[in-house]
Amino acid sequence: MKKLIYILLLLPFAVMAQETPSVNGYKTFLDNKQVDITHYFIDPDNVADIRTDKNTKEVYITRKEQTDLVCLGDLIKDNKINVTVNGTVIENHETYFMETTTITDMNIDKTTEIPSINFTTKNNRKE
């Protein structure tokens, strides 16, 4: 019984320790949900508003359409496939999300020992 009480007392601290990372000290909210924005590929044409609150160090991104965010882990079931997005190697596919409308190009390379999928998104465009 003592062990159960001890575990129940520690549980709130364990949950608080799993805070979403911030970028430059700013927490990011996508459609009012806190996210690690470095793991999201959002269609820039679908962004309605970006608001920064310097007092609370929070950034709020609101999309025009609440399209589904696809988890790369759901797309790539095999962890033995190399995945790059805009030239950056993606590890832990299950922690990255993207809007399908942001993909401008996808290339599958089966000529190497480990196959690779290369995505290019609208975020990579040069204007």
C-alpha cells in the first residue's frame, strides 16, 4: 500500500516533467494546442494568423482550414527507411506531423542499401 501511495504522489511530477519544448524560450500553439513546432510541417498558404505574446513568451498560429495533420510514423511504417524533409534527416518518424497540402515533391530512392523517401515542402521554396 505504501508503494501505491508513493507512486500516486510522484505521478503529478512525472507529468509536469514532460513539457513540450520551446523555441528560443517561446511556447508554440497550433490551433490552440501546444506543440513542438520544429516537428510540424505546416502549409504556409493555410496560415490565417500568427500572433506573438512577448509577455507570456507564447506564439499562436491559426490555420485557415483545420486540415488533418498526418503523422510521418503512420506514412512510413518501416523504421529502416531513411526519411528526409527539405534535406533534413528525420528520426523518430512518429513525432513529426505534416499537412499533405504542403508537400510539393516526393522522391523514393530504392537504389541504396537502405531505401529513402525525400519530401520537399512549400516551406522550402525560395521567394
